[in-house]
Amino acid sequence: MSRNLTADLAADLRTRIVDGVIQPGEKLPSENTLIGEFGVSRTVVRSALTRLQAEGLVETERGRGSFALTPPPGSPTWGQPTRAVVTAEDRLHLLEFRIGVETEAAALAAGNRTERQLNAMRQALAEFTDSGEHPAHAMKADFEFHKAIAAASGNPFYTDCLSSLGQTMIAMPRTRLMTGVEHYARDHFEQVVHEHGSIFAAIADGDGAAASAAMRNHLANSRRRLRAGRE
């Protein structure tokens, strides 16, 4: 019976995440809320959350709660990734792949971008800069910034590639979800804002080599930050 209750609760929460009711980076209902809503024990709630953690859908931090990590596959705004990104190792592999793809996309964007595309990058950068206290908004703006660069490359295969990955390609830093490390998390966020700004400036200047180098630096730093978060 307990197993069925766990499965039912996990299925309900999974549906909320997949349907976008609970957005990436957004906090899930508290254990007490779920206990009251579903009439189950704390053990059932924790078992359901553990199951969702194993699926890579949520991250749970003691004293802080559980947060959605993976955007809903199949959302109409972006396609289904060819391989699920579940583990930290998957995210490292994805960043390595992105380094190979997006450094060249940034170089092409510097030479091919239009004013409209540059404005799209500028807007996404501004939205990201203003989203420091809202992880879900930060993830969306981060993705939109990178997607705008892909679109500005002039090569539709770059856009298709990033669209197929969707927001799941943005690794949510564990420090953003942990209690007691707010200053550390803010330093990381501001560093990413600076890195994005460097990419944008190089593309705006039409400097392909600088844009490529700035993108490589940003993604390499993202890989380093992800590795550090595992320690």
C-alpha cells in the first residue's frame, strides 16, 4: 500500500513539473503541505521525493526544501533532447558538448548578427541580470541568451541544436539552492553575469575571435563551478 501511495505522489509531482506547473528552480510544496494534501505519511512524502531526485527532476537541500531542476520535456517552446540529462556526469558531458558547439556559434554571431538579434541578446542579458533572487527566471533568461546567440549565428542548425536541448542544458548550481551560502551563490551569479556581458560585448563589437574566447571561458567556468558543487 505504501508503495502505491509513494508512486501516486511521485506521479502527481512529476506531472506538475512536466506540465510546467512547477517551474525549473521553483520550490515544491513543503512536506507538511503534501502530507495534508494527499493524506499520506512523512515517510511516503520523502520516498516520493527520493524517487524524483533519482530521476533528476528535483534537488533537495536540508532545511531549505525541494526544488524542480529539470524543465518539462516536450514543452511546445522547445524540443525533446536526444538524451536525458539526469546525473551530474550527464551535465558535465553536456557542458563539454556545448563548448564545442557554442564557441563557434558565438564567433559566427559576431559576424552575422542583426540589430534585432543583438537586441534579443541584450534583453535576455538584462532579464538574467535582474533575476538573481529567482532561480526559475534566471534559468529561463540564461537559456534565452544562449538561444539568441545561436539564432544570430545565421546557421539554423545551431538554433535547432539548442532548441532540442531546451532549458535542461542550463545547469542549476547547487549553491543557489543551499542554505547558508547566499553570499557564495551571489558571487557565482555575478560572475556569470559578467561572463555573459563579455560575450555580448564581443558580439556587439563584431569580434569573432573574442566572442569565441568569451564563450569558451564562460562554459569552461560553468564546468568548473559544476564540478566544485559536487565536492
